[in-house]
Amino acid sequence: MGAVDKQQRMTNMLLAGNLYKSHKIDQGLQKVASIQQEAIKQNQVMHRQSLAQGSEMIAKQDKGNRIAEAQLHVQLTQAQEIRQAKLLKNTFFEISEEVEDVLKEKKITTIEKYFRYGSIKATIERNGIDTDITDELSEKKLIRDTIKKVANEISNAEKKFNKNDKKDLEEIYNALEVDEEDLIQKLNSSEVDRLKERAKELKEWYNKLIKTCGVGGLALLLPSKDETSVVSESRKKARMNEKIIIPNHFKNNSTSKKISKNSGLESLESILDSKVFEMWYNSKFKDYFANMGAWESFYVEPLGVDALNSIIKGDKKSLFGKKIPWVDKLKKNADLYSKQLSKFKKTCDEAFNNPFSKSVFDKATKDGYEKNKEEIKNLKKDIEDEKEILKKVFKKHPFVKTILSNR
């Protein structure tokens, strides 16, 4: 393995577990990077404002205001540059001092030197610090010389590695390159995380429905077959504790595209996938249909057809050419059938704001574990094997503990 490969492996590890985490060096570089981002955002805002105003508006703008704005921009820029210059000098002074301190230490191993310098290099790279962040020649030189000094010390340490150092280094790499505990946590939570993301998307979709279509748009959530509302049929199925019919218009690709085009609402099936969509709808809406009276179903039945047809067909024109927005029909139904839609809204609120019960999350955790059980088993074995290796590594190279604790 070449020197570049070794340095890249070390950099990858130290980006996660840096020896200089919470150190003045790391804090200083983070602040420098923050000032740089702040300046970029400020310039972007001013650029967008200029574009929004347009050349004609700028020409008409009061000359005094334009001068005041320009002066304010200059003052802000100068203040940022002063802060950045001071931070740069202080931080790179700290780095230079640290490099010298490491060189002076007598009881330090070559491997620790290698990792200490590598940590400084990784910290600089992580914060995007290079000569391009400043226009001042003296600051460019300070940055360039410091980065060069750190790179030289890494190279010098590598040249001094003996056979035992190389063996120890490989053991450290093998123990630190893969964070098994983090991987296990991700594998265990992957199914649950997907459910949480779906729950968030459902809530956003519902808020968008209410905002775009009003309460009348709730009828879009009534069950359908071939773009026809089947409320009465779903009521019968629910009362017999059978699976109810779902809003199949979301499953029909052509219909769901028309809904999305006119209302901006994506298909619910694309959020939940077919199986989960059916499970979620039955678990959340079955009780509503089971408790629905015959007369109520008679009133609610046409609302689904009206909502679906209105959204699919879009805006209309009257005999006199006046535009009639598609949402007008939904607003009219919201007024005429406020009692029925108010009751349905309670069910919808619960369905979208609390889409998955604790038992569903528990099942997802179990399913996720079963699905990834073999991989988790292997990772746990790796952890046990590494414990023995790390005992020896910690004894010879205590600094590795800091890398592990900083991950």
C-alpha cells in the first residue's frame, strides 16, 4: 500500500474521530469556515436583491439610499475580514506551536506523531481551509506554509516507521476504520426510520391538501373503484370486519398524475407503497365506515366523485368565458355538507397526524432486526474480536482511546 493510500485511510478515520476535537485548533478553524460561509450567504442575498430590483428600479432608486447600502455592505465585509484575519493568525499560530510541541516531546511514539499531524491535516480539510479563503498575500503564505509543514511532518513520520510500527498501524486501522456499533444502530433502526419518514411525509401531504383544497378536499380520501366512489360498499365491508376498499384513484397512474398536475398532491401510494397504503388506510378508516349510518353514507357517497372529478378535470369556463376554478366545487360541498365532512375530518386528522401505532413501530423494529440479523451477528463478533486487539493497542498507544471516544 502506497503512502497516499495510508494517508487517505488515516484522514477518513480522523474526520470521524479527531484528536483535536474541542481543541483551540478545531474551534478556531470552525469559526473561520463559519465567517466564510456567512460572507458567501450575505453576497448571495445582495445579488438576489439586485436581480429582483432590476436595472430600471435601481436607476430610479434614490441615490442616497444606494450609497448607504453600498457603504453598509463595505462595512460588513470589512468587519468579517478583520474577524477572519485575526482568527486565521491565532489559529495557525496554535497549529505551528502544536507542531513544534509534538516535535519536542521525547516520550511520544512515531505512530502518535503521525496521528497528531494527521489530525491537524484532517481538521484543516474538514473545515475547507486553503489559500483560496483569503485575498491577503500574507495570510495565503501563512496558510500555505503551515499546511506544508504539517504535510512534511506526516511524511517524516512515515519514513521512520519500522516493522513493528507498520504492524501496529495496520492493527489500529483495522480496529478504527469500521464503526461497528454505529452500523448496528443504523441496521436496527432502518425500518423504524423509514416509518418515521413516511409519517412526516403523510403529515406534510395532509397539510397541503387542506391548504390547497380546503375541507371539501377531504372527500379525495374516500374509497373508490375506477374513479367511482364506493362509500356504501366500504361501509358494508367495515361492518362485517372485512378489509375496506381504499382510494384506488391513487393507485391508478393516469388518474394520480392528473390529481398531481392540478392540485400538486402526489399519490399516497408513492409515499407508503401499495402494501403499507392498504394496511394504513384499513387501520385508520375502518372504524369510521363501520360506525357510519345508512343515511350518512347516502350523503357522503357523491362527495368523493365530486372531489375527484373536479380535481381531475381542472378549471372550467362558463357560457360567458369566465374561469371557474376547480376548487369552487369543493368549497361549495364544504358548506353544504359541513356536518358530514367535519366528522370525517376527525378521522383524517388522526390518520395523518398519528399514522402508525406503537405496535407498528415495534413490528418494524423486529422486522428490521430479523432482516439484518446475520449482518448484526457478524458485526458483534467483530466487536468482540477487536476488544482483544484494542487491549494491546491501548497499552502501546493510549491516544487511540481519544480517537474512539471522539467518534
